Amino acid sequence: MSSLPRLLTGAWVILSQFSISQFYGYSAVTLAENLQKRPNTLPKVSIVVYGRVASQGATSLSITEPPYEVAFERIKGDLGDHFDLRYVQTSAFPCLSALPTNASNADDLAWWYNQRQEADHTFVFITPGGSGLLCDANDASVHAMADNWNTLAFNTVSGLEIPARTAPFSTSLSLTSVGAAAYVSNALTLAARYQWESIFILLDESSVPAFRALALALDKGLRRMSLAKVQFYRIRSTPSSRFHLKQTLWTFGNASRVMFYYGHATQLRLLLITAAAYNMIGEHYVYVATEMMPAPSLYGNLSWFNGDEDDEEARRAFQSLLILQPLDVASQQTNRTGSDKGELLAEFRKRSQRKYNTTYAPGNDLATVLLDSYVAVLLIGQILHETLEERQDLSDGRRLADRFLNRTFHIADFGDVFVDEKGQRKDSHAVAYYDVVSDVRQIFLVEYASSPGAMSAVNGPIPWTRGAWPLISRPSCGYRGDTCPATGSPGLWTGATIGGCMGIGFCAVVLLRWIKHRISEMEPCWILQQHLRFRDENHPSNDSF
């Protein structure tokens, strides 16, 4: 990245250090065959797919390239009469900083630059993003080149963060629906909504890197916004880590009642079962997990059910869990059924096997990522068609990029796709809890794509287990029970109570004996008084009483 400032000074300064054959992994002859002029006057559009090929990994072309190709064939079928469409696949790194320098191929560079300068020739660069090993997913160098060339550039998997519509991102867009930033924003909104005073962030470093990115970003956001007192705690889970979870829960209970957990779902289930054993669930505790997409092979199966003897305890514990997840938009889909999507995914698998000898993970773990890449190319086709219909300049990348911004696209086969003012795709998200009665996740808060940062309540109040929602995030006597005034020891109160009762009993006995004694003394006087009174009435006497 040290070369990035020089990359922005001009196209020739950027490109003179790299060979185009290395950047695109193509020979000049092969590229020339793909871009040769045709005997017609149709505007030429080259969709250039670049990235590295690996045996596995969501950012490998062996996984993400088949959806690009299938979508290109679809838009070519729809727009082939209006455009000279070309599909160019390369094996370039998604960042210029990782490319080797070979100045001897400068002629190849000059040829590519001349092709770009050809009249009515539009280029669109598409990448799944970096792997995080050789290139960071948010590396800006290729996007700086696209900005300098005034041509479109897309990220479709890695979730490129675009801070503003300025260089080096004035022609760039990020069209993945699995961006980490959205779920960090959801977590911050949730913390602010319920005014949680203390938050415990638990990161399992044995899980996939995405969870680490989420945990660090939430910690940074909470501290920057001063929303709550934060404690960041790390563990490295093992299959027999229940003992270590006891220590983790003890630390959590002494610091907070709200935990944001980032790690594999299997460890989350074990954590909640352990919490239930120590009575750390229910109305005074809340655990928050994030499920960016259903992907059991990557994130685990986020469910209480496992078919073992802990199921019932896990089911009870999961009532204290909230889940940040995508909003289910199945009801918004119009024409394409689940079986149709299944056919698309099957086609992606077939091409991946045929072209790269790669087999996807079991199930449809990558379905969201693959379909996002497919939809990205469909959006490009829609923008090209609109621009042609309005007779606008197809070679102006900034004007083309502006057409994507702050807009909802109605894709007949996939529902609505919203791109915000920065050029990032935004999906609607939800907060759900486990409804023990119906045994399903129940959504109670929604953040719609067009209203980021604002959560709306749906489906009525949440029936939080054994208490009212929202919970009080700080107990009245503190997390350790040590902030209330001292009230003496239980033993002292017990002794005082027993002593008091014995004293009262003794006094009662003394009082009764005294009353009985007084009565016995008063009885002869009463008889004498009556006797004298009798005599006084019948036989007057001068005797003094």
C-alpha cells in the first residue's frame, strides 16, 4: 500500500510499473482475440472479471466466477442486439501492490491503454475482493486505477467499504449483501435503543476471521460513541472447553448482563447450556449473536437442537438469546421459485467443477454469496440498457456509477436490491428471539435497507423469558452485589431476633404472675369492704374502716 499515493498521480505513472500480462494473467494475444474489433457499429462493452484462483475460499474465482459467467450469458441474450458484449476472465490479484514488476512488457501495457482509448469501448471491472493473505479485501489500488481511468469497478463478495464518492472510489461500487459493517451498525443501534450501560464482547478466536472483524469493529464503535462501558474478552475454544466457559461466565457476570458473542454456533450452544447450569439466563441476562447468512460449514448451525441429552436445557437457555440476521424477503420475490434458484446453484457447481475442479462446501452455504455475484452482473446489464435508451455516454464511468446510487432496483427474479448514496448494497436486517411456544425465531425489530440506523418494532412486544423486556442492564446492587449499603450479617440478625423473642416471652410471664398476685391480694379487701358496707346499711357502727 506504500505505492498508493503514486498510483493516484496518473494512469501512466500507475501502470508503467506493472506488466499488463501479469496484471490480467493473460497474454496479449489471448486478450487481443477477446477484444478484436467486429464489423459492426454496436457499442463495445468488456466485462473484465479478475481475481485469484484457489481450491477453496469465498473470494476465489473458482467459487465466484461461474455466477459472473452465467449472468453475463443472460444479459448477452437480452442485450446482444444492442451491444457488442465481451467477457474477459483474468487471474490478476485484486490489488496492484501484490503484482511483480516487469518493465520489459511495457508494449503490452501500451496496447491495453490504446484499446481502452478506442471509441465506444466501455470497460467494467468485477472482482470478488481480496483473500486477506496476499491482498486485503479493502485494498484501494485497483479502484484507484479504475477511478483514474473513469471506468466502473465492482466488489461483490468482500464487502468493500466506500467512505465517500471521491477518489479513489468515485467509480466503485460494493454489491455484496454480506457486509460486516451492516451488522456492526445493527449492534450499535440495539445498544443505543435499550441504553445498555455495560457490554461484554466475547470473541472466539478459533472461529472464522469474519467474527474477529465484527467483534473488533463493535468494540471500536462502542468506545468511540461512548454508548456503554465495554469489556473485550477472548477465548480459544476446544471441543472440551466447558471448564473454560465457567471462567468466562464468571468474568461476564462480574462486569455486565449483556453479552455480544462472536464465534461458532456450536460453542455458543455450549456457552448457553453452561450459563443455564449457573442460573445466568432469564430475565436478568441477554446474549446476542450474529448470523450474516445461513452457512453451517462456516458459522455452525445456530439452533438449540442437536439431538443429544442437552437439548431441553439448550432450548431453555436459547430463550435468553437475540440474533442479528438478514430480514427474510421471500415474500417479496415474484417469479423465481426456490427450485429455480436451486437450478442456478446447480449450474454454478457444475461449472466450478468443470473449469476449476472445485467442489463447493456441503449444502448451500455459499448460496447468498453466489447469488449476490449473479445479481451484480444483472444490475450492470440494467444500467447499460438504461444509458443506451437515454443516449448517454457509456464511457463515462462516473456518470454510470451515479445511476446506481440511492436507488432501489426491482429485479423480477430476486426482489428488490437497494444501493445507498455511497455505492454500497444495503439489505434489510432484523433482530429475532426464540419463541419457545412455536419453536421458531420470531422477528421483533427491523432495520429496512432504505432507512439505515433506524429500527422499527414489529409483531408486538417481546415476551422475554420470566420477566419484562427490555431487561435492566445493571442490577440495583451492581454486577457483584457490592454497591448497596451494608446491612449487617445474617447471623447477627438471627441472634437478635431470637433474643428479642425470648425477652418478650419472659416479660409476658412476669406480667401474668404479677397480675395474678394482685388479684389474690385484692380479694379479702373486697369481701371486707362488702361486709362493712352491709353492716353500715343495716347496723350502723362507729367503727372506722
